[in-house]
Amino acid sequence: MRATQTARAIADPDSAPATPAVRAHSLRMSYDRGQGQWLPVLDGVDLTVATGKLVALVGPSGCGKSTLLRILAGLQAPTAGDVALDGQPPEAARRAKAVGLVLQEHALLPWRTAVENVRLGLEVNQRAGSARAPDELARDTLALVGLAGFEGYYPHQLSGGMRQRVALARALVLRPRLLLLDEPFASLDDLTRGELGQELLRLWATTGATALLVTHSVAEAVMLADRVLVLTPRPATVAAEVRIDLPRPRPPDVEGTADFAHHVGEVKRLLRGEVASQPA
Amino acid sequence: MLKRLSPILLPLALVLVAETWVRLAGVPVYLVPPPSAVAGRLLSDPVFFAGHAARTLLGALLGLGLGVGVALPLGAAMAHSPGLERTLLPLAILTKVTPVVALAPLFVIWFGFGWAPTVLIVALFTFFPVLVGAIAGLRSVDAGALAFLGSVAASPAEVFWKLRAPSALPHLFAALRVALPLALIGAVVAEWLGSDRGLGHVVGAAHTRLDLPTLAAAVVVLATLGAFLTALLARAERRALFWQP
């Protein structure tokens, strides 16, 4: 963990010679709609995320962000193009449980308590098992996301924000090298959303994981990320990249600064520009 | 107090009305037995009714067990493979659209008097709803949970036991709520046509003798049995699905 943090301090994403945590090259994805019709979803996506960085993906809804994340997680294969996570194919990362997936809907198992939900990823695919007892590890991770004392609660007994914390813990307990977050806070109210964003920043800093965050909220992207990638409408390509050079740590009041507003404006302008240039 | 009693007020009133009407109008007992005569028949020979009820209950439960035992693995296979579903579903639907009652005499010829026709008829009655419930249930999994399990390379067996099977429980209980009354109907029909034991046989035999108090008493026992089993199932469902909102 310490090694990654050092790497974060010295690595520059543009000139890093080290193997990036995520590298996708001309990813294409089309869905077969039958009768020879194909729906193109990704149209040559290139992206690189240096180890230890937090990169946000924003784009119009339905542009293929979730598909991109599924491909990076190794859940589906692209029609064309390559993906490498730490220089390995996503399948290898998947088998090593090196990817922590967090989704918009918490996707917890309602018949399991919080601690049993967190343990889920440790129970399956035991070849890559950990030395420590799953329960102990799950308890510690719940405490890490601020849910000590809620181990025995079922999802229906927890608030939306707490459920999403459990989902975060379920991913973090794997000690993933890469966190893939697919609009993790989209179903939460504004206040809870802001809180969990701060929580994510803290967890990301303590674990040293690389993180790729898909979000609808430009402010959230600017608040959390080192770089924001703006995607075009479907079929998606990376239209532009905005580097967010706000200093870290970033407390909530960063939102009030002129720099923050400037970055938000820039990302929004890029988003609008791409939407406008798209033929109807 | 009134709240707890209110569900039985109407049946009680109906019993009173029936009793009064039969007595005042002098309706013969071979047409409508007065409730008092039915109760008298029940109490005069409780061992007789209990014995036949046990037989019916066991036949219904064994048949239901067989139906569920065949439907669950088949449903799992069909939920897994759309090709298998396309191949087998027409045959399964045939068991649903055929009035299985019509097969009962045939089963008696093939398997003789006794347990076999009862168990088989009940299994045929209950097989289809459980099969459909299993297929629908095993497919109704949360896409996010499935994605998470995929992201940690869970095996198909792990996905089945940790996600699909528990997700299927609400559908399965709904199917059992349908199948349970069907099991009793199947048992009664099979016993009527092909057994010398069980409440179905009691009803059939009493009918030929125009012994309406015995017939009505058997029906009362059957209704009680059905209500008891349904309540038991509802209790099990509440326990198993405590996590449902």
C-alpha cells in the first residue's frame, strides 16, 4: 500500500513510464439487434489511468459509460480493441479479485446482514482467498466505512446512504487494486451524496487504490477526480479531458472556490459542445 | 376481542341459519344434513375421520413432494438453458391443460388401488405451478448483484447457491400457495376414484349411500386440513422471507 502511495506522489499520468493501472485502446462495442442490425455503443475509446489516480468519466446518459465499465471489469468482451489492467487482461484481474465494483443500485443481497454482504466477495472464488478470517476482515472494513455497530443489520433496516457504504465496503474488503464505480451515489439525496463523496476521497487516499468513477454529476466529478474524461453521446469516444489541479485534500468548501467553478464550467461546456454537435 | 372473532362471525351465522332452516322447513337429512348432525357424526367416530384424514394428508404431501422434487431441478435446468425450456415447456404445459382428473382411472388400471395413483395425480397437479415459479424465480436476479459476483469470478455454482436460489424463494412460495390447494384436490379425486382409504374415498362412498352427514363431515375435515396447511405455509413464508419489504 505504501509503495502505491509513493508512486502516486511521483507519477505523472502523461509521462509515466510505469504500466498504467488501466489502459484501454480503441475499444469498440456493438450490440447485435438481430437481422443484421448492430447498435454501436463504443466507437474507439482510448483511456489510460495511472496507478493511484482517481479519474471520472462523464457523458450524456445512455452514452455507453456503463458498458465501458463492464468491459473494464471483465464482465463482457469488447467487439474490438484491447484492455489491460496493470498490464494484464481483465480476466486475470477478475480471477485475482483485483477489481472492486460498486454500482448505482447498492445491489446488496437483502437476506444477508451488512457483515455477510461485505463478506460475499471473500466467500466465492476461494483460490484467491485471503489469509485472514472473512468475518474479521468484513467487520474491519465496515468500521472503515463508518458502519461499526451495524454489522448485524439487514439492508432493509439501513438508510440509502448506509446501504451504499456497505456496497463500498463489499468492494474494499477485497483490497482491490482498481475500484470501478458506476454512478455509485446517483440514487442518493444531495446531502448524503456529498458526504459519501468525501468518504470516497478518504477511502481512496487510505487504500491507495486506483479509481475510475462514472458519474452524471459534473460537480461530483470535479470534486473527486484528478482528471475528468468527457465522453460523446453514443457511440461513445473520449471527446476531451480536463485535468483537475485543485489541491488535495479537498474539503467540501472547495465547492465555493473560483477554481472549482472554473473547472465545472469547462467540463459542462465540453459536454454541451459535444451534445450540440451531434446530428439529431 | 370483536376484532379477533370477526373472521368466524359469518360462518357461524351461516351455520345457525342452516340449522334453523333445515329444522323449521323439515328438509330431509339425505338432501341437506343439519349442521348438528354433521357435528354429531364427526364426534361419534373421530378415529374414523382422523385415520382417513391422515391418509389424505400424507398422499397430498407425498405427491406435492414428488411434484416439487421433479419441478425444481427441471426448472433450474430450464432457467439455465432457453433451448431446454423451448423443448420441454410444451410438454409441461400439456400437464397443465390436460384435465388430469381424466387420467385417474387410467392410473388406477396401471398402478392399482392404493398410494401410487394418489401420489402420481397430486404430483401431476402440482408440478406445473412449481416449475413456472422456479423458472421465473431463478431468472429474477438483481443485475447488480450478478455483476458484482461476476467481477470476483464467482463460479456458476456459487452464483446459483448464493444469489439465484435465494432470489427464487418469493416466486417459489407464491407457487406453493397455488400448489397446496391443488394437492388436496388431487388427493381427494384420486382417492375417490382409486382407493379404499382417505377422505376422498369417504366422500365417494358416502355419496353412493346418500349418507350426507358423513359426506359433509368429510368435507368439513378437508376444509380444516386446507386451512391448517395454508396457515402453516404462510408462517413458513414469513419466516423464510423476513427480508422482503
